Amino acid sequence: MNHKAMSLVEVIVALVILSIAALGVASTINLVSKGRTSVGSPDLKAVSYAREVFEKLKNSVSENTAASTPGALLLDTSYAAGSCSTGVGQFCNATGTRYPSSGTTPLAEGFAYYYWVWDISDGNGGVAYKKVTVSLSWPG
């Protein structure tokens, strides 16, 4: 007998085998993606909170030096105001200022942070820019 085409039974058997293989691949992809999401979740939340803190600090930038002004969140009080006499691009004082001075500031879900502020000299006794480093901690 000369078979030039597949019978209906052969087509159905081929579709069943293909369906089982597709379900196996889909469930494997699902398991892999769930594992990555749960492992990366605290890291993704930490990045999100760090961005939130940086936005808060960026929005508080001010040239005012009084402790009650909005820019007080970014004051480097480790040296006397107006006495930044280091070279261009150098720390006015390598110590910097930590906020809060001890402990951390709590965020949601057990996350917490603190940050450091350093003034960077313009070479003429003033401040060219600030360096800010945020450290986050989270449970687990």
C-alpha cells in the first residue's frame, strides 16, 4: 500500500504528543520564573526604596545652611561652614555627615536606611557639589 498522507489517528497522536511536550516546557518556564522573582524580590524592593530616598534627598537640595531649612537634609556639618579650603573636587572634610547620626530611618516592610553627605570643594573656598551615599538594610 502506498501512503502519501497521514491518517486522522496519526494526526491526533502527533497533536497529543506535541501538547504534552508544550505543557512540560511551559511548566518548567513557570517554575524558573517564580524562583527568580522570589529570590530577586527583596533586591528589587531595595532598589525601589533607594530610589525613593534619593528622590526625597534630591527634592530637598538647597544652598541654605540653617538646620531648619529644607536643604538641611543634605548638610555636611563635619567642618565649619565657609571653610572648605581643599583643592577642586576634593572632600571638604573626609569625615562627612551621617543621617541619622546613629541607627537607621525605618521604611515599610522592615527596610531601613541611613545616608552620608560630603561636600566637594570648588577650589575657591566653596562647595561645588555634594556626594551622597545611601545604605539600605532589609529583613532576611
